[in-house]
Amino acid sequence: MYNFKKIFGLAGAVMIFTGLAYGQATCSNPVSGAVLIRAEGTAELTADLSFTCTATASATANVIVFSSLPITSKALTAGSTTASEAVASITVGATTTSVQGTVSGTQVTFSGVTIPTGTNTVVISNIRVNATSLSVTTGTPPAVTESAFISGAGVTAAALAATPVAYALPGLTGIKAGTGASATLNPATCAATSAGAASFTVQFGENFPTAFKTQGGSSNSTPGSPFTNNTETGFVPSSFSLTPGASNAANSATRVKVVFANIPGSVSIYVPTTLTSGTTGVLTLTSSETGAFSAVSATAPTSGSSGNGLPSGTGAPALAQLTASSNSATAIYEVTGQSASATEAYAVAVYLGAAANSITSVGNAITAQVSLAPNTGAASNIPAFQAPATPVSVTGSSFTLCSTSLLFPFVTSQSGFDTGVAISNTSMDPFGTTKGAPNQAGTCQLNFYGAGAPTTPNTVSPNIPSGTTYATVLSSVAPGFTGYIIAQCNFQFAHGFAFVEFGLGTTSGLSQGYLALVLPTPGSRTASSTSAEALAQ
């Protein structure tokens, strides 16, 4: 709340310069219908402040309005003179006269406000504030207050009490991942598919019914209409005294930014071009965080391996592919439909596309951060928001590699012994496309550990198509070696067999065979996993 010693000190100074102790106009009774504003906002429109002035003869008033927060009302400039969209208005009959204010820190000054004879209402409109310094916690939201000091020729100087014009709350709520948040990108990373479902959803909503606003414009032609219409644009007088016909229209409607991170380089990410909530709420994908609204057109899912997992056909949602850079991509949605009486909630269905076998290593799960936007660009932008210091993140899809790791625990090609190694790609089976394995193909890297390991410690097999077997003998790939092999195959359902032989084809020859162990997913092996590996065979 504003310091009243400072107000009355300023009042005294003004009275000295204006010589006003008594006058023909008296102003009193400040009132305001306080509104909810967004605590993330740096250009939040507070409710109109009104007070009544009674004059026995026409008078000219100077009005200084003090806010408990920094005032950020949009500046309108003519030549070297700058005034703001903040206006003091008086309506007499069908005529509304408005005077622009000059902003300085937490105060705005309106000079030369004509007070007509009789009782009239002065309305202070378009006071915007930076609400980000408020401490907003659970419980009672903090109040934003405005007080006024009035002086001038023929006006009895008066300091009007501080009046709440707004209460601050976070604009966003309910940020979380929806059903399927633990879904794996499977089988899209393993084999081509012609249709698919969303890998996960990112959910969010407005914390109060007027947190999401449309852009608005000249229809806000009367004080209070921006709140009735629930727009980012404030009161728009028919003309401004400084710049006739100047526009104080907002740069955009409310926007919501969703930033995705940890996207594998081989994965394409798609989101809906339109989100809906109830019968009135609409968010539309726009091309950039700042600047004019520009709807993003749907991206037709490509056929073949590059469009895996994407829905197509009648009834499929319109999706747009996001541009990814450094494993990150951003979706910007703008409010294009809303209700000032409904609290709207949305879910962004996230679709992931990838070529078969294109993910070769497991990283962190995809995450998404949600914030109001724009929170970058020019300080004069309306609306404008400060990115949260500790943004809320949701976890999307984790990835299961289309891979199999096989352990051949003993192989040798020393002292006359040799070992045969066979790896079968069993992703072809008789169980069909709904119950069977997706057909895959890939290579296997053989990693050697032990005595006499080759100078190049690994060997890569040729491509192993689905339903075929790769076979080799150790003497050809690692002569003079004894130890174990771990084979890393970049396809699922690989199985292995090895046989150790000595003097094969002679009367004294011998051989012994065994099945390779299928290792657990890398990172999940423990000292006690051997028994589980054996049981898996």
C-alpha cells in the first residue's frame, strides 16, 4: 500500500504551486471493482478507479494516481512527447472526454482534466502494472491498490484513500502429464506403422476464468468494456488528445508456451494445431512467441518410415510438426476463443514419429515446460509475462530401445579350440501384426573381453534381416582369443547360440553348445541378475 505521508507531502507541494485551499469542485468517494490479475504478468490491466466530482462551476483538475506496483501502461508517442494509454475520462451525455496520463514509476499524472458543472464521475482506466514482485502463496491473494491526489484551478485539493483495484494469482494451473505419460515410443522406433496414438499429453489450465484473454480491439469503446469482453486490449477512446486515432491495442491475445526438451535427434514431434475446452475455449498454434498471430498449418504425415506412429485418415487430428533444435522444440498457442465465466483446461496430445531402428541410445525422457507467453521480446509488449524462476516440468515419453544385448559367457580360439557363434533375428513369426513381433532388421556389434582380444575390440556384423541368422567362427574374427562376447543388436528379439569345438571331424573331436544369455536393459543389471538371465532363456 502506498505511503500516505508521501502522498500528503506531494499534496502540500502541489497546493503551494497552485494556490489551492478552496475551490468550486470537490472530489471524493473512490471506488473500484477489483479484478484478478496474473502474478506472472508485467503489463496487467487493473480495474478502473472511479471517483465523484461535484462542481458549482466548471473547473480544471490535475490528478495524480499512485499505484502500489510499478505502472507499465503502454506508451503512445507524438514527436518528442510521450504519454501513455492510461486515461482519465468523464462522460457527459453521449460525449466522453479523455485525458492521457504521463507515467513515472509508480504514479501517473493527468493534467488539465475538465470537471463540468454538476456531479460527474471521473474514471481512471488503462493502468497496467508489473505484478511479478508480489509474493503469491496459497491463501488470500495480495491486493494491488491505487490512491489519488486531486488539485487544480477551482478544485479543492484532496487525497483519496487507497482502493484495491486488483488481486494477483498465478494465471496457470494444473500443469501435468496426461494418460500415457510413461508410454514408450514403440513400435514406432522399431518398424513402420500406418497409424498410432499420442505418446503422452501435456495438460494445463487457467487458474481463474479471466486468466486467458483474447486480443480485443476497438470494441472496448467504453470504460470497463475490456473486463466485460475479457481482452488484453484496454479501454480504447475514440481518439487520444496526444495522438488522435492512436491505437493502444494489445500485440496479441494470451499465449501459452510449451517447451519440449530431450528429444532424440531422430524423432519428429507433432502437436495439434487447435486445442479446445468446452464449447468456448480455443487455443490455436501460432508461428512465434512474439509478433502478430499467424496460424500454423497442419503438416501432412509423411508415408513410410519417416512418418511412423502418426494418425491418418478420416477423423485424425490436424497435427503440425515442430522445428527441433539442440534436442528442443517449442509450441506456442494463442487464445482465439474463451469465456470470461468458465475456467478452461487444455491437453496437448504429443505425437512422436521416427524411422525404424533410428533411436540408437537411451537418453532422458522427453520433458515439457509450460508458461504464459510471450516472456521474451520488447518490454513494451502487451501482454507480457515473466518466465517462472522454477518452471513446472512434466515428463513425457521414455524410450525403449529396439535392441537386444546377448552375452556369450565363454568363447575361445586358442590351443586348437574354436567357437562358432550364431545370432538369429526372430522378429518374423507366425502370430500376425497384432500379436506378433514387428519385423525389424539391423546389425550386431560383437564386443570382446578377455585374453588375446583383437586390436579393434569389436566387430560389426552385416545387416541381419528379419527371419535370418548370422553365423561366424571366432578364429575368423578374433583368432587366438579366450574370454566372453557381448553382442549389441539394434533390433529386438535377437537370440544366440554358441558351440565350442576341438578336433571337429576327427575320432577324438569334441564340441559343446549353449544358448546366449539375453541381458537386461543397459543400466538395470545387478550382481544378482544372473539367475534372472538364465531363467529368461
